[in-house]
Amino acid sequence: MSTNFDTLFSPYLDLRLSAFDNMKLIAAVLADATEFYECVEADVQNPDNPQLQQSGYFVRWQDMWLFCGVTNNYQAGITLFTDVERINLASISVKVVPVMTMQQVSFMCIESSHFDHC
């Protein structure tokens, strides 16, 4: 089954969650759509300073890299990562992410929204 990024993720693109929660959200959406994916952590070069690398979470899906955020980011958005050459492929480590149901995803989004506005 081949699915479009915008079709699956448009309801979530305005959310700002932790990078790891973004990875869990993506895993849940893709699992619900019966899509194959892989969650990874990898070092990525900073575009402003190529000598500086930061660790980030990604989901590889359909030859695309979905960027979940830098590992210590608690207000990250989900984006398509097109500068794949900035990823240090030697640093990739596969992450096992618990797959939530879509109901659990909605609870996580509600909790995040409530926390952000209290």
C-alpha cells in the first residue's frame, strides 16, 4: 500500500511534541495504515555549522526520512527531511518504539495540548 505523506500526517503537522513522542506518533499512524517503517536515531549536521552534529530521531518510510526532532527537543514538529546528505549514516541506530493505538495517539495529543496551555 503506497500512501502520501500529506494524506497521513496533515492532521499532526501543527503539533509540537517531544521528538520521541513525534516518533511514537508517526509509528502509530504508519502501523495503523499497515505501512512498513523504521525508527532510528542518527547524528545530523547543523546547517549553520557543518562541524557541529546533533543527535535526532527519524522515521524511514517509503524512501523518505521523516524528521521527529533533535533528541532533546520537547517542542518539535514533524517534517520531511530532504537534506539526507547531512545525516551521518554510520551513526544510525534502530530504535524500538512502542506502537500506540490511534486512541492512545489522541490522548497523547490532548495531554500535550492541555500541558502547553496550563
